[in-house]
Amino acid sequence: MKIDTEQLAEFLQQLVEQAARAGAEQALASANIEDRMLTVEEASELTQISKQTLYQMIEDGELEAHHFGRSKRLRWSQICAATKRFPNPQSGRVN
């Protein structure tokens, strides 16, 4: 039986990325962080939503950004509500 090492490497990389996202999501949900403020970059990394898309959601009024100097911050609970992709921080269930 011959194993394609490229396919195996790609599969393992995807598995590691999925595990990292799941771990981050679980850690955020279990830490009771509904009011945690994230930079757009942090939110992008955790949600796998591009920074450009997050900025567009802010511009369209789907997400409320809080300004700290030149930096914009987003509340995790609002990201969860706007994207409906992640567990609600209070209930732990996907919206």
C-alpha cells in the first residue's frame, strides 16, 4: 500500500487547523468572555473570516466597532450573533 505523502501532509495540516480553531472556540466560550474585546486581526484568526470581510461587516452596520486610538475592537458576543457560526458565549449553543 503506497501513501501519497503530499495528500497526507495536507490532511494533517487541515486536521491541526481544525483542532486549533475548535480549541480556541471552546476556550473562548468556556472563559465566559461575551464582553471580551478583540482586534479585527484577532477576530479574523479565531473565526477564519477575512479582515476585509470583518471591516465590511463593520461598514455595513452588521458589527459594532469600538475605537481605541487607531485600533478597532469587536465584542466576541457580537461576532457570534452576526456570523451565527460560533457558540453563543452564554448558552454554549450555536445561534
